[in-house]
Amino acid sequence: MKVAVTGASGFVGGAVCRELVARGVTTHGFGRRADVPSAHLGGASYRAWDLVHGPLRDAPRVDAVVHCAGSVADWGPTAEIFAGNLIGTRNALAAFPGARFVHVSTASVYDPFRPSVMATEDEAPVDRYLNAYGASKAAAERAVLARGGAGDGDVIVLRPHAVYGPGDRALLPRLLAAVRGPVLPAAGTGRQRVSLTCVGNLARACVLAATGPVASGVFNITDAFPVTVDGALREILRERGVRARPVYAPARLAGPLAAAVEGAFLLARRREPPRLTRYAVGHLAVERTLDITAAREVLGYRPHPTTFAGAASW
């Protein structure tokens, strides 16, 4: 079997390549970087390809594609984020007609204006989003599912939430950057539950979707069980050896404050993201849990529990 992986130079794509190669699957990696260490890809072949510039004209013939490429920014120019997530997805679809298409989406396609309490796959996409990231990922999902509806190959959509693990350059660094002396500011109460997704669990789900007998569907992908925000934050700080503790601001205060901070950044035309955003508050201050029954029963997904053991070396 032959599988192509987009975004192979990145955090999730690299993990998927390593998992596929470890299972004896011929793997072709593609990414924006000119060169990537072989160890990052597990020995998979690699070619540079920036998806926003158009389809790959001489793409190899493969049985399946795992589409991990895209923008993970929750702040920035809308056009750039849509280019990375929607245009890039359309170009990946065009490059591999007929191949099974496994689209790595996000739980950010669920309604950001209300808690997600063991949300099931039929609750998204929705018609309202806080930022271009959620809206662009929802649009990309619709493009993928439209191809499936047209009969041009199998399509599977995976929805992880807050992917973490070795090689993470987004979630963990942003969290640690928020520490101020002995305090890690957070929103909510800390008791709210959240579903997280270890990159190893996600990589295994991608392999199941790309190589297994299931031809179509939308599946939430998380660790085995939800955890509390406070428990997760304290474990991360402990594993990293950071002498700080979470201190919580009520969501009713954090939300308006985040909106004000965003407004100030927009007026100043600053490209870097503010430390506090409504998107971040929405994912920490209320419950964000996903039901993974479909993934367990249909895909045969068997996830490990959430753990940050070894995070000191990430």
C-alpha cells in the first residue's frame, strides 16, 4: 500500500509518517520546508510542496492521502489562514483524484459560543465562528465531504482537540509563555473538563483511517478519557519543572477582557497574537469534551489516556 502525507515537515504530519513507516507502509511525505531530517519522517521519502501555490502536477499514485497540512494560527490575516486551510485542501484533493482522502480537521469546527459536552460528530460544522481558523477548517471539511458526496474516492474526516506531545511547537510553548512568576493565568474554575489528543493517538487514528476497511465517515479523535483543566495544567507544570500554579479568572470577566485585548491589537495592526484571545478563553473556560464512540466502534480506535510524562524533554 502507498500513502501520501501532506504537512509531513510539521508536528502531526511527521508523527503520521513515522507511524506509517513503522507499519511497513510505503510513505511519501510532502511539506513546505525545503529539507527535513530523515528521522522526523521515519525514513519516508520527502518532497517540498507548498499547497497554497497549486496542485502537485506529478504526484505519485497512492492508495490514500493523510492531509495534515494547514494553518494552525488562531490569529492573523483571514486571507492567509483561509489559503492554508481551504485553498490548500482543495489543491491536495486535486493532486490525488480517486485516492482515499483522510482529512485531519479540528474540534474547533464545533460551536465556539457554547460548551461542547461529549459532542457528537453531527453537531458540526456550524454557521458561526470566533475566528478565521474555525471558519476555514469548517470550510475545508465541507470541501472534503463534497468530494465524497460526488463519488470521487473515499473521504474520512478526523477531529482532534488540542494536540500535544513530543515536537509540539504551538500548544505547550504558548502555555508556558503565559507563566508569570509563580502564576499561570487561566480562565474558568479549573474544574471544567476537556478532551485532549496525544499526537501518538492521532497518528494511530490516521493510520487506521488510511489503511483500514472503513471507507468514509467523520470521527472525533481524543485521548481515552477527558481530564480537568486544572489537573492537566498542574501536571504539565510539574513535568516541566515550572514552579507556578494556575490562577483562574471567571469566564464572565475573561471573555470581555479578551475581546478588548483583541480590539487593541487590531487597531495597532499587530501581526503577533495577543496572549489572551476569545478563542483561548472559549477552549479553557468551559467544557470541551468529545464523544469518541464512533471512532472506537467503527474505526477500531483504541486510544491511550492523557499523560504529560516526559514533557520535560519535549
